[in-house]
Amino acid sequence: MNGAGLALAAAGLVATALMVGRADAERAVPIPAARTDVPAAPGLQTAVFAGGCFWGMEAVFEHVKGVRAVTAGYAGGTAATATYDQVSTETTGHAEAIRVRYDPRQVSYATLLRVYFSVAHDPTQVNRQGPDSGPSYRSAIFPQTPAQATVARAYIAQLAAARAWSRPIATRVEQGRFFPAEAHHQDFFDRNPSHPYIVAWDKPKVAAFRTGFPSLVQ
């Protein structure tokens, strides 16, 4: 390896160390439970959240008791632009998002929101999460019912008043359809446990969920 190669390798090691150091600091932020919740309804219900790379978001919610399925995808744009290559241009209006199918007899919408805000992502970052930047990595909630919209807005206000973070909450409540991502993005965490991004960012996030919410782990 020549001098330039050694320099690049060293830079890569430093970058990796910084990523791992940042990821190892992942923790469940202690926040109060929501004061209001969506009334339980029969059958499975759907929630859609965006908060950075959908690999990690999917991995966290797949471990929540009462969650039956999680799908990685895109929300906020049109069907015609719901592809990874187009969303990555940061011009489509889409956010990387997840669709959560859950049993309200076991876990409520407000509880999912608590996991979302506490450990699934950092709600104070604007158009970015960790190493990823751009509006497709924004913090956004896409309510599937008017009741979800009411609960989400009320919880954002409650958390803002509680000052759980030193920076303002950037999460937006938006409208838009959800479109599933390509097959190779589904269950990425489980299928690629040694992927550098998964190791550096998402495994610590899942570990933080397990530590912070032991009663919710399935």
C-alpha cells in the first residue's frame, strides 16, 4: 500500500472510530408517556413514521411487543418517485419511512410514539440523522387517522414543554401515502448483521431500546 493508500486507510479508521463512538452513545432518552392516546380498535392498526435511515427504524420497531410487521419505504411524495435512486436525489418530497402494523390490544399508538421519540431517532435533528443528511432523513409522522394526528400533535407539545432535549423538536406531522421500498431494503438489519452501517449505528440503537424499554421487548 502506498503513502496515499495508507493515509486513506487511516482516515477510514478514524471515521469508523468516530461513528462507533457516536453510536455507542445511543440511549433511550427518558421522556414521559403521552397524556392522550388513540382508543383501541379491533384488528391490526397502522402507523407510519420517518426518522432517518429506514434500516434502523425498522429494526427498532420489529423488536416492539405487539408489532406484527414493519415495512421500510417512502412517504410524502408521489408513487412515480418512490424509488431509492430518486428519493436519494433529495428532490422528491419523500422521507425514508416505516409502516408499522401493530395490535392495539398489546401496544398503543402513544406507546409507539414514545419509542419513536425516545430511541428510534433524534427528533431534534433537522433534515438529517447521524451520518445521513437531506430532507429524506427528516423527522416526520404520517398519521393514518385523525385520532393519530391529534395524539401526535399533543405529544409533541407535551415533550416540548417537558424540555427533554436541549434543542427544539423538529418533528413535523405530515400527510402523504406510504410506498414500500425495494425488496433488498426489507429486513436489512436481520439479513446484513455485519454491514458496517448496521454495526456502527443500528445495533447500538436496538440495544438502547432493549435497555430503555425492557417491558416492551418481544
